[in-house]
Amino acid sequence: MTQDLTPLAASAERAPDILPAGWLDYRNTGTRVVHRPGAIDTLGAEAKALGCERVMVVCGGNTRRSKLFDRVLAALGPRAVLVFDQVVEHSAVDMVTRGAQLAREHRVDGLVAVGGGSASDSAKGIAILLGEGGRLQEHASRFEPPDRFFPKPLPAPKLPVITVVTTASAAEVTPGLGIRDNDGRKLLFWDNTLASRLIVLDPEANVEVPVAVMATTAMNGFAHCVEGLYSRLRNPISDALALHGIRLFMDALPRMVANPKDIDARAGVLNAAHLSGMVISNARVGIHHAICHCLGAAGGLSHGVANSIMLPHVMLYNLPVAQTELAGMAQAMGVMQGTEAEQAQAAIQKVRELQVSAKVPTRLRDTGLDISLLPLIADHALVDRGTYFNPRRTVSAEAILQLLKQAW
């Protein structure tokens, strides 16, 4: 028996109950993944197979100056008719709009994102504007606390997106994206045709990416798995993917940080991140990501840093309604003894230990964030789509503000 939980149709409805055991409505994104050393060098043939003859390469300035990027352009050859290198963290509406205008002018038939989550989200945003027209803000979903969600259907065909991955954010796997508006709010979008048609994971080329960037973005991927386990839209398949992703992160992330040139460890982190993207393509993220979206859009923190800091605090916040799921997580992290309550607490402690072994930030006060922004960030997070999918209902910004103060 199936129940359609594709987030809720045009009119606002109450949040769906957690699926009964054995019920399932699972969506595969239709993505092809190429993961091997030297995979970047096959890009030209891969783009041709997708029918792309005039692609726009989307990246940030730092990525454009990398050897990895040189290999991308060499592999694409004359198919790369335009490079749009204006991507910045927390992709902005104005930047995405400029990219879409250039893509129209150059009659591109495909987009190649090179980089992390911001490059991927920018390419998806450009694809939305090319397909749907209008203003990007018109296509965002909307959430009214505590349980009224207004998704925005995006029915127009979209150009294929190819992604060359340089971080562990997994944004390329998902049909969702976030773009910052001019008021510092994160606009969120969802379209099942936006997940990358081709994802290139090259652990050999990834060695050029600083290990600190890989570590913080890996904590983002790890958080996808955690939130997927207790999301209101979780299901047996997303649970299995999340638990295995957690195992892979626990193994590969500390090894990569200890030896940044370990290609096998880099490959393990990339594998785990990809699984985490598959998790949230169906189960969705919760209030943790809602807060991290707003720490970035309003506070300027990188998404990986925000995830690295906030995760154990939000796990503790959700503990009263997610004890069973957190106990299962603890078992995937090697905690086999104790009661369910003890194992759930152990999962939170294991995450704190992972923060240390991954050498990621653990306090907001150490990031340069302006403490006076915390109330604004809490207000924004309350109406973020992630809060809708969280297992614990949140009806006021005060609870979120307390979480931020704990993380400070």
C-alpha cells in the first residue's frame, strides 16, 4: 500500500503523519554517477551522450583558478561556450538572474556546475529561470508555522545539469536548492527534474580541495543522514541509506582529516555524501538545516561550518521525540550496549567526538558571527521549510533562539 507524501499540493494542509511501518512512496532522482580517479577527463563524451553541445560552466572564482577546473575545460573542449564564474556562498537571486540572462543569450543547452553546494544551487536556479521564466522569487515554496506548507509546482522542462563535485555537500544529488534574497532570507525550491543528470566524483582531483572545506561540508552531509532518520517523511529506504552513510562518514572522515592526501579516504567521504543526498531527496531535512540555512543567509556563515556547530544541539532538541531513531544511529556508530535512552544519548556524544576528530568548529562565537543577529536568524528559521519536516513541532522563534544561544 502506498501513500502520496510528495510535499503537500497547492493548498495548505496539515503536516502528514509519520508513515506506518511498511508504507512507502520513494522517488529515485534518475541521476547517473561516475566515480573514479580521472573521471573528470571523460566530461566531453558524457556531455555529448546527454545531447549537450553548448554548455555554460557555472563556478566560483576560486574554483576557476584551480587545476581541477582547467581539466574540466579541457575535457569539455568546444562544448564549453561560456564560463559563469560569479558564484559566491549562499547563491544570490541577482547573481542567478544574471547567469540565466547570459545562458539565454548564448543559447546554451546544458549547465555544468563545478564546485560545492553554491555552484550546484546556482546552476539549478538558472535552470528554473530558463524553464519557468518570470522572477526567481515567484517560484519559491512557502511555509507558515507550525504546519502549513505551500509547495510551488515547477512543471516546465529544465536543461540538464552536470555536476563536477568538489565538496561533500551533496547538493548536486537533490532536487532542492536554496538561494539568498536581497533581504537575507533563504528562498527554497523543489523540482524533481533539477537533480543532476550526471554527477562526476573524482577523488584524485579532490585532493586539491582543502581538507578543512571537505571536513565541514562532510558534517553537512552527515547531518543529512541524521535528519533523514527522524524526518517526518522518512521511510525504510531512506533509513537504510542514512545508516550506511553514517557508517561511511564515521570511517572515512577521520581518516581523510588525518591524511588529506589519502585518495581512498576522500573517495569514502564522497560516497557517504552522495548517499546523504539520496536520503534527503526523499526524507527531507528538518530544523537543523532550517537554522543552518539562516545562519548562512542572514549571518554569513558557510553552510558546512554552520552544520558542524549546530548538529549535536539540534539532536538534543529532538531527543524527546526521536529517541528510537537516535538509538539506531548510535548502533550504526558502534554503540551496541545500553538501553535505548542511553544509546540515544551516546549518539549525541559520538557526534561531539566526531567534531573533534574532524577538527571542525564547535561554537558559534568562534566564527565571527555577530551575536546581535541571533534573534533575526531565529525568526527566519521558524518559517524555513525544514522546520515543517522536523519531528518536533516548533511554534515560536524563542525555542530556536535558545538553540542558537546554546551553540554560541
